[in-house]
Amino acid sequence: MPDTQPDNKVTLEALLRLKRHEKPAPEFWESFDRELHQKMLHTLVRKDPLVIRWIRSLYKRLYIVVPSAAAAVITLVIALQGDVVQKTLHLANASTLEVASKRSGFTKSVQGMYGANKTFVTNALGYSHTSSEGSQASALRVVSSDKVNYVVNTLGQSSNIASIAQGGVLF
Amino acid sequence: MSFAKSISDTLGTTEVVAACDRDLDWAIVQKVQAGDVKAFDKLIQKYRERLLSIIYNLTSNHEDAADLSQEVFIKAFRSINRFGGKSAFFTWLYRIAVNTTYTYIRKSRFKRYFSLQNMDDESLSSSEVLEHLSTQSSSGKYAVASELQEKLNEALQTLSIKHRTVVILFEIEGLSHQEIAQVTNTSEGTVRSRLHYAKQQLQAYLQDYLN
């Protein structure tokens, strides 16, 4: 017998295997099953707290939102880079390049100061060496009016096309 | 039939039974995942005794073992959709049981030593092992067995929880080293090492009773 040694000594393995015979009475299982089913029913019916549900729904949405957002950002960056090259080439051909700040009513005042056929590069923080006073631009766009082009970006101070292009954020 | 026989010859009867058992469990799990809640009862009926035994032997506490077993089934039920069938259902269930018990033991440090249920006479007479426990009369045999049980429970409680787990799963529940490694999320080498150390400790503790 593997459980005992030849001299009839009790082995540890035999003793441990005895524990397989430890069983609760049948009535124990009746109450066990009843309680378990009650708890399971409670689990099915019970709703998680609002915070838990919100976190769970957020967690599920992340699977959709994150890849979509990443794809959108990549597309935007690629589009912007193409536009930057195009605008840089266009602006490089301009005869005069000056930097001014974008502010309310800026177009008219600049036109008055510099006249037509000028290109102005403006940054979002609005500081430029040709403007006595900086202001914040609220939008990213080309302001074109009567042959006057203004390049507006949202980066920091830029005084020429090269620095704006380096900033990488142009419309 | 010949196909089944050839499989049986190749793998061995035990492996074939285990594979069929695993497939059967997986079929039930898929039913539950599809929304058949009642199918989970079959899994409860099948594993409740073994689960209770594992948890009881880990905790040595009858009432807590029952509560924890219920908690384990509820956890398994709630996360059944995450079970992908890569491992056997019972190893997945046992892992939940072991982790839940570890958490419980960490929270409540006190330990009690009493047996779950006295062995009934039928079990005693059907056990081949018990025939060799003592050459005394029936009542004497019972007394020796009970005393040894108590001592064994004490000895088990002297082990660390990880060593105790390995001993219980291997010697009492009859799991293989590989299955224990899956349940405890360790390597088979670690399982063997822990088992060897644990048995040495138990031998030392029960020296007077075993010799």
C-alpha cells in the first residue's frame, strides 16, 4: 500500500488524504445553496453605485474614443504639415515680410500703416517686433483683406516665417 | 469507438476523462455567458464540495469557509464573461478561491482550529487508509483518527499560506504540479519546492504521531 509503510506506520500522505473524507452534513448544503442563490439574485438585481457605473462606461468608451482621437490628431498633423509647406513657399515669395500682432481692428490699422501688397505674420501671443503693443489672437487663420495677408498662429513669439514654420502650428 | 480507444491509448484514461470534463465545463460556461443563468447551478453543484474543502483547509474555519465559498461562486459568476476557456474552468475557479482566501486571511489574522465535520463511520469504513491507522478497536480507531486530524490541522496552520496551499491542492485535492502552478500563478519548480519544504515541516511537527 502506498499509504503506509510496511511496518504499519502512518505516513503523512495517508494522514493528509484522510482529510478528503471530511464532509459537511447534507443539511449544510441545503442552507448553503439557499444562501448562495439569494446572494446571486441580489447580485443580479443590485445596481452598482453611480460612480462605478460611470467609470465602467468611461472605460468602455476609451476603447473607441482613444483610437479615433489618435487617428484624428494624426490626420490633422499631416494636413497641417502639408499646409505649412504650401504657406511657407507662398510667403517666401512675398517681397516684404513683417511681423505684427493680431488684435481687434488690426487689419485696417495695418493697412493704413503699411498699405497693400504686404504680408504680415502674426503669432497668437501677439508679440512681434513691429508692433508696439502685443495682443492675443483668438483664431488661427489667414486674414486676407485687400491684398494684405496676415499669417496668424497660436504659438509663442515669432518674428519671421522660419520661426513660425519651426513652431509647426499653422493653419 | 476505435477513434476514442486510440485517443484513450495515446493519452491515457485519466487524461481523456480530464479533457472531456474540461470540455463539458466549457460548454456550461458558454451557456452561462450566453445568458443561461441556471446553467451556472451545474457548476456550483459540481465544485462546491471541493471548493469548500480547499477554503476550509486554508482557513480552518467552518463558517468563514462557507461564506468565502459563496463569495467565490458569486465572483466567478460576475466575471464569467472574462473566462475565455484557455485553462480548465476549475483551475480558474480555484484561483479565485485561493486569492479570495488570501485576502480574507490577510484581513483577519486570527485562526481557529477545529474540524469541519467529524468523519462519519461510513467514510471511515470505506477508507483503505484508515485500516492502517490503527490496529485498535473501532472506537479506538476513531479516537486516534480524530486526534491525528486535530494535530494535522494544527500542523497545517503552522505553515505559511503559500506552502499550505500547495500541500492542500496536491495531497488533499489531488491536483497535478502543473495545475497547482496555474492556480497559484507560479512555476512548477516553485510548486515542487514548496511542496517539499512544506512536507518536511509537517513531518517534523507530527513526528511523534507518525513514528
